[in-house]
Amino acid sequence: MSKMDSNPKTSVSDEPLISGHNYDGIEEFDNPMPGWWVWMFVACILWTPVYILGVHQFGFINSYEDDLSSSQMELAQWRADYEAANPTAVATEESIAPFVNVPQNIEAGATLFSTYCAMCHGAAAEGLIGPNLTDDYWIHGNTNSNLFDVITNGVLEKGMTPWGAVLDVDQRSQVIAFIRSIHGSNPPGAKAPDGELATPND
């Protein structure tokens, strides 16, 4: 066996292929790092002082706080634009009253009630998960503005969905017109009274 064959650490040109490191009998090839990796490492080192000075000293690089502030301003502007295009009205007795006792409003309200409300209040508003809306007992007040507020903002702790972002002001008023039209109808299977005794529109 030749000297070259008996020494795996040497090449044909007698240049070492194995580094001098030896840990628990584990050896490693003595290969240089890839050039692209070395230049990336050098570039990161050179970029570091530029970034630090650009952010903290001269301000020609946007910081994380600047980007966050800009995003928050954009979000605030989007919210303001949305609220301007979709105002949440504060209804009054006077603004809702013209909808009540008007057949076309009652009919429109019945359709809306069937679509959005019947699943909890029943097809005839007799009460299911939600209360009976045809009797004289009211949980959150019996005025038109009380009803409008509940429809708009919901009652989350009782599972009542807020519909202010789904139904516009006129549609919410039409739902109220329908509810007023079925007062005292005493539908079959009506839910037991819940809330305080009152007369609608007191």
C-alpha cells in the first residue's frame, strides 16, 4: 500500500482534504465557505451602520414605529370614511312614527323580519330563543326608539345580533312598523311573558 493510500487526509497533490479539527473522532472537510454566502455576510455587516444611522440619526429610513403609525392613520381614515358613508342614526319617536301604520312599510318590515328576525323570535314573533314580541311585556323598553336601539346595537349578552351594519335606517324603522302591527295578535305557541309590563308607544 502506498503512502497516499494509507493516509486519507491527503490528496493526489498531497494537499489536506480534512481540517485539523477532531471532536470525538469526527472530522470535517477543509472546504471554504461559498462565495455568495461570504459576500452576503459582508454586505450585512456593511449595511448595519447605514441602517442604524438612517433610522436613528438622519431619518432617511422609515422605522417600524413610522410604518405602524402610518398604518394606524390609514386605518383611522378608512374607518372615518366608512362611518361617513354608513352613518349610525340616532332615531327618535318622531323620526320613526311616520313608518308605523303604513301598509307598505308593514309589508316591507314583515319581509325583513322573516329574513333576519324569525330565526330567534319565531315566524309570527311568538318567541323562540328571543322573547315574544306580540304581548305587552318588554325587556329593553317599549318605545320606538328603544326598539330601534336594540335592533341597531343588539344585546350580545343574550345573543341578539346587532343589525345596524346590515339594515339601513328605513329598514330598521320598517321592522318596527311590522312589530307594532302584530301587537296583541296572540300567535299559537306564544312564549311566556318576559320583562316588564308596558303598553307599546306609551
